Amino acid sequence: MLSPVFLLAACDGSKPLIKREQKEPAFPAADRPVASIVSARWSNEEARDRLNEAGEVMNKGEIRKGMTVADIGAGEGYYTIRMAARVGKEGRVLAEDIVASVRDQLAERVAREDLANVSVKLGEANDPKLPEASFDRVLMVHMYHEIEQPYEFLWRLRPSLKPDGLVIVVDADRQTQNHGTPPALLKCEFAAVGYTQVAMEDMPSAGGYLAAFKATGPRPAPEAIRACRLG
């Protein structure tokens, strides 16, 4: 028996009038608590600069002149502004946040400081909506524990990396409900989506650690991803 789609096709052989709906991929749920989104400001910028926080993170993340970098969960733009100076006129910074009002405030700051190499974008909780094959580095600072669907988020993030691109995560070594991510859990969740950890360093100036991940091998099918067990 012909499917309803083909029965509704026009007699002249044109395309069917009704198309089959694409089924949304099914990702596993995270087996861990998710921290609530907190204020975009967790410390003033002067105090962070006294510790050389951004400089140390950019150095250890090997962010250099001419690179294209994404700042995910950019907030008020502490890292956005400093990375814009680091990558220079030949580089680009895309600052992304999922809170429209925060995005708008950051866009105003970028315009006020006349940062021609920065663009600001609104993302979604489970999808950063980044252009494909575009980024040398994707930076996520003290926000990974707020991602409710990490497997989907990381799966959708993968295509945005250049072949040698890295995802740089800065977080605290504590439970996710306490606004941190245990390093072993972070490594497991990234590995489940086909990333290999290539660096892990203490980062006292940033209040935790820095981990770097590279996408390796084919991106797994969503239904093949297995959730990590907390603990």
C-alpha cells in the first residue's frame, strides 16, 4: 500500500504536497543535577585582572593573534573584550549568551568600545547555534554546569570546530548543583560525544581548573550516546 505522502502527490509527478516530518534526534538526559543560571557578574573585572585571570586562561588555551574564538555564556563580556584584544584585527570573537537581555547589554558594550572584530549572538540552551568549521577555540567559563542537556549541546557544538579546534572549559572542582563540575564527570561527558581530553591544569586565578578537548573520530549518532553516571 502506498504511504499517505505519495498518495497526496500531484498527478503531474511534482513533489508531494505534504512532506514527512523529520524526527528530532533523541539524546540521553544528564545523570546529574543542573545548576541554576546565576548573575552574569560573579566578580568585578578589576579583581579578576589583578589575578591575571583572562591572561592566564588565554595563555594556557593558546589563544593567539588571528584566531577565531567563540565565547559561550559570555555574560557581561569579561573574556570577550580581552580576547578581542588578543586575537587582533585579523581575528574574530563571537560572543554568545542565551539570555536576551544579557546579550543586548553585551552588544551595547561592544558597540561602545568600538570592537569591530566582535559579533554578539543569541544561542539556545541546548544549541549554541555556531557556524560550521569556524572556530579555533570555543571557550566556556564557569557555565558548563548550567547546561541542562550537555550531550545534545556538545553534539551540536562539534561541527563548529576547525580540524585543530579546541573546546576550553574553565570550571570549579565541585558538584554540579554547587556550580562546578568534577573533572572526571566532565571528561566522561565530553568523551560520550566523541571528544578527547588533551589538557587539564589547575587554574587558581580562575577559581578552579582548565580542561581542553578536541573532537576525534566521527560524531556519534544521538541514540548511541550513553549518559555518564554521577559518581
